[in-house]
Amino acid sequence: MYKYFDDDKKVLPTCIFISQFRSQILDEYPKNQDFYEGGLVGFYKEAHDFLVKSNAKECDKNEIYQPRIIITKEKVVKIIQDSDPENISKNKCAYDLSMELLKNLEKWKSAEVKGLQFGAITEFIIYPKDLLSNYREGYIAENLVTFTQYPGGSKAFKKDFHDEFMSLFTDYHINGIINLEFYVDKEGRIANPRIFPEIRNQKFNKDFLRTLSRLKKIWKPSLYSNIPIKQKIVYPMNFSTTFYEK
């Protein structure tokens, strides 16, 4: 689950090289493509059916997990290791059910670009209570999310971002469209930031991340059923020596 910070701007999925898989992997599925046959409705329906058939134990109402996976061009699921073991420990039941679903569901779909098949990264929400006793036909977890908010809204974020980064953009003569991606974690802090397409200037990258760390305001985290969850933000920018945004 992610959100473009500027909905009118389009961010093309980019390729990253995953050496252990020896293939190109898209950062996300192209627009209007699904990672599972039948889309999210089909995915959650089959998840519900599997859990009921396997007599799965319903977890505590506060447990929730967000798997992040790669679906290869051969439609094989590869789990991206969670960097937060404490989160797994606190949501062990939801985590275990997520792993069972990833192992046993079968209708995964690869991404397609210009007629060619690619692996792609995706993520979704597993809230066991809504997949079991609360399940309703047509359920999509993402429709029940309250999205993260920056204090003062998107205009305040753009202003704070501009104020912090203007001098950096002046110092480095890098032009064109660039995308900032980060997560807002359950505590409302920025986590796992990265820039894409990649800029091959390590000094710039270090200065960029150092400057980003100065944005210390705490976001209002995303909520699912009043449970804080992480959310990915994609923030497209027009990068120039004068720094402006279209």
C-alpha cells in the first residue's frame, strides 16, 4: 500500500537488480495491473477461503501484518525480509498466517511491460479478524485505511521540504524528474528513504539523506481499524538548479 504525495504526478515503475534472483525487478506493478488473478477482491476472497478451510486460528484483534514480497516473472513468491523483528514478534499470529497464505495461494501474476513479463514488488495488509469472523464479500483491506498525514497537510510538507533542500539543490547541478520514496512508520516517523532513479553521486546521496533527517515533525500514522500501520509515500519532484515542482 502506498500513496503518491502529488496525485496529479505520475511515477513510472523502475527496475532494480536483485542479484540473488538474477533478474530485473520492478519497484511496483504498472498502473491497472494486479499481483493476483481477480485483483484485491479475488486475493482476499481466496485468502479467506484458505484460512477457513485450514481451520486457522483467529488472532487477537490488535494483530496486523503487512507482507512485502517479490513476485517473479515465473510467478514465484519471494519474501522480502522484514527489517523490524520486533513488529513480527508483536504480531506473530498475523505474521504466521501471512506466511501460510504466501506459501499456499497460487494465482499470483507477474508484471507486464510492452509484452514482456517482469518480476515486481508488492505489499498488502493481512488483518486476520477481517479475513475470518468479520469477512464480507468484496472485502479490500486498503479501502479501510485512514492515510498518513503530515502536520499541516501536504502544502506544509512541500514548504518544509523546499526550505530544507533549496541550498542542497543549488549546490548540485542535477536536473530532471526524481522521486523520493519513504515509509511513515507506526510512530509517524520517516523510515527507509531512498531516491529513484538512482543518482550515482554518493556524496549527494549522503547529503540528501542527512538533509531529510532534519524534517523532524511527527506524521499522523496510517490507521487500519484504529491500529497504526506503516505506509509508503512516493513524492515526485522536478530536480533543477533553481528547484521547482511542476
